[in-house]
Amino acid sequence: VESSVQADMERLQEDFPGFRDRYRLIKRIGEGTFSTVFKAEDIHYDRYDNSWDHEDDLSKWTPPPLKGRSSRSRSPRKRARFVAIKKIYVTSSPARILNELELLHDLRQCPSVCPLITAFRHTDQVVAILPYFRHGDFRAYFREMTIPDIAIYLRSLFTALKSVHEHKILHRDIKPTNFLYDPTTQHGVLVDFGLAEREGTDSKPCLCHEARETRKHRQAGSVWAQTSMNTQPGYPKSDTRPSRRANRAGTRGFRAPEVLFKCTEQTTAIDVWSAGVILLTILSKRFPFFNSADDVEAMIEIATIFGSKRMKAAGLLHGCVFETTIPTIGQQGFTMEKIILWSTCRAEDKPLTPDEKLAIRFLERCMELDPSRRISAQEALDHEFLNMGMS
Ligand code: ADP
Ligand code: MG
């Protein structure tokens, strides 16, 4: 493994003319489906007069004030001593790479969003340079988080989401590895806009955006049955109607119900659902909480919690009929309180505290099956739970 990392680093340094004069590669810090990320030191860092002298702590960094063009151009270019170099795989389409860089550029002023410093291209190879942000491994710290810790973590995540959503951008891949959080400083930054998109990108009308009355009418007529599972448990009923295309980009276990139901007019609410799954993971002390191999299994998992009745109603919003004969899916489902008590093996004599109940109430607002009723990032920041201990 070591030698392959070495080889990777060699190649990066050789591919980009002048790379060695600018950056000193330190180590590989991430390897995903779409990129490899390295930690490096910006060699010329000392030459710049800058106020960003805080080693790895991005939280101390504030973007230059946006007071109109002239003041922006005069403000000194801030630099990070340590950078994350994201080498985007050449198998990613140029359009996709451009999309990620463009969105990051649009979001450069957003609090809690990791800013893009610069990007380079050499032939078909693109690297993005981001300030390095020291962070913990979610799996190592999430079980130890107290309720106030969780509120602070989510406040930081929802601060990022609020500004991303204000820019009418869907992140689409909210999950712990894309939210770099340092439990010691209690600051976090959102990264990885590789799947992000602007709201309304190639969207076709979906029933969920129509008035309740129109929807009822249409539901009675033509319906989609792709999610029916009444022939064999776990398998979709054969359906000869043309299948509907919808963006399904994201990560297993974090996909919102409307993504699974192939809603063609997805909104920023999908990110709030995924943030809710993170909260559910922390409260239940189980990672991954959802562990499905495919979308049908993912629906079964969600339906087990929410019950077939609510799941059916959720599907109908998008013109999907949800049917199931799986015996573990009840009509009514379970309350989140029950789910959390069970998954943490809490004894009857250790009831939930008022703070825990507050966290669960917030969770229920994030994991609202109907995206139009789900809490928005802005509303979340105003919620009592995220304001715990702030007064
Ligand atoms: P991918 O598209 O391959 O998932 P990401 O942008 O999510 O790429 O980066 C992959 C990993 O690299 C992250 O999960 C994180 O561990 C690390 N990483 C990315 N950006 C930074 C950064 N600015 N500072 C520190 N680590 C980072
Ligand atoms: Mg990622």
C-alpha cells in the first residue's frame, strides 16, 4: 500500500510542471470513488502576508468582506499553510469536474463550506486546492457525543446547508465523510461538491409540486408501480410502463425517500433528510444506521420505521404506489423514541432525558417523509435543539 501511495504522489508531482516548487506532498488522506486527496504544504506560504496563520484550523478563517468590487479586490489573498489537494479522476467527465469547481467558486463566501483556493489542469488531469482542515474520524467520536455536542455539530452542518441552499444548490451527498468535523475545536466544514447541482437542473414536473387536489385526481388515474413488492418480498413487481428517470446520485443509506421514489423535482430538502440520517446514526450509536444494498431495500428499511401507511402516502406524493407483504413492515411503524431506545439497548428504568427528547423531536422534523413538510436548514437553525445552551 505504502509504495502505491508513493507512486501516486510521484505521478502527481511529475504530471504538473512546477508542482514541486509550490507544494510539498505529505501524505494521502482520502481515496474515494471520484478522487484521491493528499495533504500538502504550500511552500510559498511564508511569502504571503496573510492573516490565516492558524495551522489547520479553518474555523479561524473568515472570507474577505463582500463590500462591493473594489474592497474585494484590495483584500489580501488568504492562503493556507497546509492544503488538501484533490486529484479528480480522469474518468470523471469534464462537465462534472467543471460543475464541482464552479459550484465551489459560487460558494466561496459561505460559512462552514470549505473554500476552493485554486485549481489546475494538465491535459486531462484536474486538481483542486483547498485549505487543509484537520478533522476527526466520525466512527471514532460519534458514540461519545453528548446531546450538547450533537447540537453544536449539527449547528455547524446546518450553517453550511443554509448557505448552500440559499444559493439554490443541492449538495446531494451529505454524510459524515463529507462533513469534516474537529471534535476538539467543535468546528466543521462541508466538502465534496462532486454530486452537487443547482436546484431545477433537468427537472421534469413531479406530482409532489402540484396542488393537493390536482394530485389526488392524477393519483387515481395513472400511477407508477415500480416500488410494489407484492410478488416476492424484496423484489419489484414487473412493470411494463417506461421507467421514470430521476437523479439518484448520493450515498446508500442517506438517500431521501423522494429520491428513492424517483421524484423528478428534487429540492434542497434531500440534504436535510441526509443530515437527519446522520443525527439518527449518532443518537442510535449505530453506523451505518441504514445498510441497504439497493433502493428497494432502502425503502424497506425506511418503511420498517415509518410503517407502510405513511410510506404509502409518501410514495403517492410522487405518483408511486408502495405495496409490500414483508411481515416486518407494520402499518403504523415505530416512533423514533422507540427506535433509539432499542438501538441503544436502554433499560426501561433509564428513560429519555428532556434534552434527548428535544433532539428526537428535531430528528423527526429532519426525517419528515414529505419533503414539503420537512424542516428547512434556516428553520433548523431557529429550532430550539440547535439553540441549546446558546442563550
Ligand atoms: P470524494 O469525491 O472522492 O469523496 P472528497 O472531497 O469527499 O472526495 O474528499 C475525500 C476525503 O478527503 C474526505 O472525506 C476527507 O477525508 C479528505 N479531505 C477532503 N477535503 C479535505 C480538506 N479540505 N481538508 C482535509 N481533508 C480533506
Ligand atoms: Mg466524499
